[in-house]
Amino acid sequence: MLFASKTPTESEIVYLLKEHEINPTYQRVLIARLLFVGRTHVAAEDVFRAVNKDSPNVSKATVYNTLGLLAQKGVIREVIADPDRVFYDPNTSPHHHIYDEISGELTDIDAKEVSVTNLPALPDDVELQGVDIVIRVRRNRKK
Amino acid sequence: MLFASKTPTESEIVYLLKEHEINPTYQRVLIARLLFVGRTHVAAEDVFRAVNKDSPNVSKATVYNTLGLLAQKGVIREVIADPDRVFYDPNTSPHHHIYDEISGELTDIDAKEVSVTNLPALPDDVELQGVDIVIRVRRNRKK
DNA sequence: GCGGCGGTTTATACTTACTCTAAATGCTCT
DNA sequence: AGAGCATTTAGAGTAAGTATAAACCGCCGC
């Protein structure tokens, strides 16, 4: 488990950022904390709204920059499943996703539940970044 | 193999569209033919440019509508792998993709080369649309 | 304290992929 | 011809994300 409690303290977040060589500024801690408290898949727009709910705290540019930085440093993970927006996932352990094409909702699947075998060998100059499995689904409206 | 030759004739395309309950209009045939001649992953923008290369033939709206229609009817397949644009893939046989995060390039992998097992059972009201595997990769620039 | 400096944040304008709308066009049937 | 329906069109609109240039912040040497 990444944190002792489900809702990490500010200092736990500061530590997490430092661990990943990220300077823990006010805005970055605010955003990261929000991600790890909610522990859900969020889009940049969600973060922007949540972070500025009461008073204007963080600009749009900083939200995008911070999410990009966190993803690049491996603190969170980008999920490309919705053609309209990128989701960010605080769960970086190996897992995959179910994507509801109607609602846009994303759900986790533990990597243990799915196995991928026989990945093709990659050329030397090609570095594997990750394997994403998206199970696309439509939940029928109840009749 | 879908077509006898690598470059399907107009009448082969017309037949393909009719088979999928698509009224084979001038624009749709033009676009579909282009897809099946190139047989590569293309974005809507590519199609728009190619189709209007010499003279203005098809409007932007029609390009998007047609690609959407072809995908919906199963003639081609949408690939969500690049956060910036949707790709369309004329190869509808079961296969997956390697996505180069640097160049944005997509490459096919035959489904036989990868196997997914233990897909989780889905609730009754949920209909499986498909399973997409994207192998994210970075090709290092040659030193 | 003060000036400078790199890193960070900001407002705002911009880009880009894609969608919407309402009018025009075309096709078919009588 | 003309009614009725499907299709296409130009152009405006939307929304996610990026670029830019100025302001700000923390820190270090003086």
C-alpha cells in the first residue's frame, strides 16, 4: 500500500513528490493530494474545478503542467481511452481498464485478472513504456 | 483476405458498403476506397487532405460523418491511442497496436501474437464492444 | 536588506480536433 | 414536375490542451 491511511497527509504527499524529484510547491501538493484522496480517474478539467472550488488557487496552465509532470515522473498514470480527454490515474500498480463508451466512465481491473502473453519482441532502439488494455463496453439503459 | 487485389476497385468498395447497409454515395465510396487502398492508420485530417488534394471534393463535416458511419457499421475500426486524434483502421480483423509516443505512429500486431486470458465476467446489462491493447513505446533517436 | 537568478505560476491568447446548424443539393417515386 | 427523404455543405461553434510573456517566489551572495 502506498500510504498508511486512505487519505494521505500533506507531509506524505510532500515526501512522495520529493521521492520523484519533484519540487513540492503549494500548487503541486494541492493537486497531488486531491488525486490521492479521491483515488479515482480524473480529467484535467475535474482537477481544475476541484482545486478552485472555493477560491481561485491554481491556474489552468498549472493544472495541465502539473498533471503532465506527475505523469512523466511516474507519480500518476495517463489513461488514453476517451477520445475527448485524457484521464489521470493515481493507481500506478499494474492494472487495466474498462471503459464505458456511453457514460465515459473508467473502472480498474487488476492486472492479475487479465494476462497478456507472447508480447512480440521489440527492436533494440525501441523502449517499452507500458501495455494498456482497454475493455470497451456499453451499459444498456435499464428497460 | 478482404479483396482479391491490394487496390480494390470502385465496384468492390460499393459492394462492401452495401454489405454493411451503407448507401454508397460518391463521397463515401471515395473515402472508403482511399482507406482500403492505403491500408494504413489514418486520422480524419489525413483523409480530408487526401480526398481534396486536387480539387475540393468532400467537406470536412462529411469526412467526419463518413468515418464515424464506417466505424459504427463495422467497415473500419476506431483506434484510441493518441491523445490528440482518433485513428481509423481499415483492418478489422482481431489485432492490436504498437503506439510510438514520440512520432505518433501506429503499427499492427496480429492478435495471434498476443493473448489475453481471464477477461473478467461482465454484468448482464453490459455489452462488450471490444478489447484494445496498446503497447506504448518510444523509439530512441539514433545516436 | 538588496539585487539577481532559476524555477514556477499566471492570465490570456491561440491551436486543433471535432461537432452543430441550417440551408442547399440530390435521388427516387409517383 | 414535385413531394419527401437522405446526404452534403459552409461556416460557426465547442472544448481540451498548448504557447507566450510577464509576474512572482525562494534563495544565495553581498
